[in-house]
Amino acid sequence: MDRKMMINWINEGTVSIPSRLIQDYKKLKLTESEVMLLIHVYSFLQQGTSFPTPEILANRMSHSEADSMQMLQSLMKRGFLELQETKDENNSISEAFSLAPLWDKLIMLSYEQKEEKQVAAKADDERTLYHLFEGEFGRPLSPMECELINIWLDQESYNPNLIKAALMESVVSGKRNLRYIDRILIEWNKNGVKTVKEAKEYGEKFRNHQYKSTTPTQAEPKKKFPSYNWLKD
């Protein structure tokens, strides 16, 4: 093994490529050749060469100088690469490539993918919610009932899990109707109930208070209220 060669390789440094670029370049409509060219530009920038010419890039790639020029122009036109002018201490103007537009596009794509996942998750929650209501009511929901659930989700921004908890509270109370559930949600909202755990605690306090206010004497046996495992998925 040539020890000197290995040391030279190490001294030359490494190029760390964001995994997002490898994963998502196809979604950005970049070709493999364009990605490879961008990686070469990035490598030159890391080494201190701010403006690798098409000729220099072609010497590293299996493309001609004309192909490299065409790809650079296309990448700049489509907003993946930017050519900036810089001044040194002597006010001499020079040109330098910037990959900031590429990183911006990757960041925006990441946000879009996150939003798509959230929309899909919300749609799944809504379908599950409708099925749960129909299962507990033992019948299909009416259009007006569906509309009220939509209002809870879209206008009131109630957490779907909190709506499920309100449904279970109505089941425990033996009042399976959406008007009663709506009153529960309004009451919880007034009292700052935001989680299923807080809903469970609030429901227990309410029933205990209701029991005490209707108990004639302390000698009467304590009434047992039905309970529901709110934290169970």
C-alpha cells in the first residue's frame, strides 16, 4: 500500500452530499447527469474553486464541454444554480457559482412532503372518526351529522382524538347524539381541555360532583359510574 498516496487522499478532504439530494432529485425533475454535475460544482466550491468552467467540469465527467455548458445554462434557467458576481479587496469583479437555489428547492420539497403527509393523516383520521360514530350509533350518519363533524374538524379545529373522547363520554352517559357531544366539546373548550387525558379527568370530576350534589345522605351506598379506558387506542 502506498502510504503517501493514502495521506494525499485524506488531505484532499471529502465531499459530504446531503442525502435529501440523492433521495429527491427525481422529484425535482433532475437527471442523473445534472445531479452529477451539481455534485462536481459542490466539490469545487468546497475546495475553494468558486467558478469551475464547463471545460474543467467536462474533464471530470463523461460529457463534452458543450454538454457541460448546456447543462449549466439549463440548471441556472430552472433555478437550481446561480451565478453571482463578487468583488475582492481590489474591487476586481469575479464570478462564483452558488448552490443556494438548489438547497432552497430541497427545503421547499421537504415542507410540501410534510404537508402532504399531514393532509393524508387528517383524511385517515376523518374516515376513522366517521366509522367510529356509525359503529357507536348503529346506523349511517345523516348529511347534517357529517356536516357537524366537519365543522368540529375544520372550523373549530378540535383534535380528532378529543372528538372520539367526547363520543365515548356520550356513550357512558347513554346519550348517543351529536348535539350532546357538541355541548361536551364546547364545555371542554371553555375549560381548557385539550387532551384525552384532561378530558378523562374532567369527566370524572364532573360525575363525582354530580353524584355528590344528588346524594341525600352519606349513609347511602356509593353509586358506581361506568368507566371507559380513554387512553386505550
